[in-house]
Amino acid sequence: MTRLRSPLFALTLSLFALPALAVQPDEVLKDPAMEARARQISEGLRCLVCQNQSIDDSDAPLAKDLRVLVRERLKEGDSNGQVVDYVVARYGEFVLLRPVFGWHTLLLWLSPLLAVGLGAFGIWRLSRRRTPRADDLSAAEKAEVEALLKRP
């Protein structure tokens, strides 16, 4: 039982440390407040190689370059907004993990609502569809149904 505990404990600890693995010790700023700002900015920037991770979580060389760029801009005295604006100006809005809300991204933001609306409309239309009942048949149609049912 003791043999199993140590690897299990190590695995559990490593799972909690995964998000911090990408930032290398040589990248970390000496000022804890500035490092916290850099981490906050990095969490909102997309790794252009991985595309589903922030640059803080990615091990890609381009993500490292972006992390270093963010820290350099902070050292130069830029505010958080200025750093993000600089990176967006350089790499485009795709670098943002949370896209801005604007006319050019309106379809992106509204597509989930449109999908839910179309689904609800389709369900409503299906529920309103009438199925023909025996009462709705004409006398000739009733006679034809009777003839078909009596057939061997």
C-alpha cells in the first residue's frame, strides 16, 4: 500500500502544478506585483501555435516570446491595457482568448443565441404539426381505408 501512495501523491501534486510549468524561471520578474500583472495579462492572450491555450500555459517557443514581450513592455512602464493593445496591434485580435465585442465579431457572439433560437423554433414547429386523424377523412377516403383493412 505504501508503494502506491507515493506515486499517487506525486501525480496529484503534479496535476496542481501543470498551469505553472510553462513559465520558465528565467522569465519570472523579480517584482512580485509586476509578475502578477504579467500573469494576469498572459492568461488572456492566446498561444498562436496551440490556439486553445493561453501563453501562460503553453510551452511553444512563440508563447515564450510573447511572455517575454509582455514582461518587457511592463518593465518599460506600460499599463496592462497598453501591453494588450501592443500585442493585439502586432498579432491581431486572434491573439485574445476572449474576443472583443464589436460589429466585426457580432456573429461570433450571437451565434450561440441564434443556434438556440433556431432549435427552439424547430421544436415549436414540430410540436404544432398536426397529424391527420380518422375524423378528418372524407367519406371516400374512409371507404378506401376500410377496403384496405379488409384485404387479406
